Amino acid sequence: MDDSVFHRLYDDYHQDVFQFLIYLVKNRHLSEDLMHEVYIRVFKAYDRFEGKSSEKTWLFSIAKNVAIDHFRKTAVRQKHSAEHFDWETQQLTSPERIPEEVASLNEDKILLYKTLDQCTGDQKMVIIMRFFQDLSISETAEVLGWSEGKVKTTQHRAIKALREKLSSKEGGEANAT
């Protein structure tokens, strides 16, 4: 891989990759570490990049895999067992607090971030890619290795679940007052 190509990829996409990772792990330092891992993998694998997708979706695929690897390793360490961490059915939830940047957001957005942690891993991944990273349905499908129909269905279910969870929280707060 040519240094200029690597620097261009880094310059063009590092902020998007970092934001994606921070939404998932909610820890600035860990996101920086994971981002370094992403670019190490990019450096090692660029000669195998076939151009079937955009460089951006390829980078997000790598970032997704790095995050999943992190959650798998964390789950194994915490359970001290050889259980398989199934990221598609288990929640991708970090025990870390929401990043300091999020603290400046209004209360509704903070509630949305916290509620998103209650969704499935698939739902969380789709919401982050579609609405926080502004990836199209086709780009999200490429990153996840899914059909566009599965992305649309997962997005629909995620939005429905978020609405239900948020409305039940609002109802609980109204009853408390």
C-alpha cells in the first residue's frame, strides 16, 4: 500500500470511523485504540480491496468487525468461559458512561442514546450507521453483509422499539410526578 493512499484514507474517513466507534463503545480512549486497530487492518488488507464497494463502506466493515472483536473479547474475559458471543442476538452495550461530547446534548438526545443500548446489537448497529453516520441503506447493507431488505426491516423494527421504549419511559416519568 502506497503511503499517500493510506494517508488519503485516513484523512478522508478517520473522523467518521472514530465517531462510529465512539457511538458503540462510549469511551474516547478505547475508541482511539480501536481506530488504530482499524487502520492497521486497512494497511494489511488494502492490497486485497477489490473495489466492489466504496472505500468508506469497506472501512466501516472493518470498524464494525474490530468493535465486534472487542465485545467478544470483553464478554469472554468477563465470563471466563469459552461461550460464543453472538453479536447478532446479544446487545452491544458498553458499561462505560456516555462520552463527554454527549454531555452537551439536550436531555432528549441523552435519553435516546441510553435507550439505544436496550435495543439488539443488529438494531443498534443499523441506527448508528443510518442516522448517526448517514450511510445509505445500500452502504449499510454492504458494511453488514446483509440484503437491503434486511437493513430496512431491522431499521423499521429498531425505530419501533425505540419509540415504544421512549414512550414507556415518558409514561413512567409522568406517573412519578
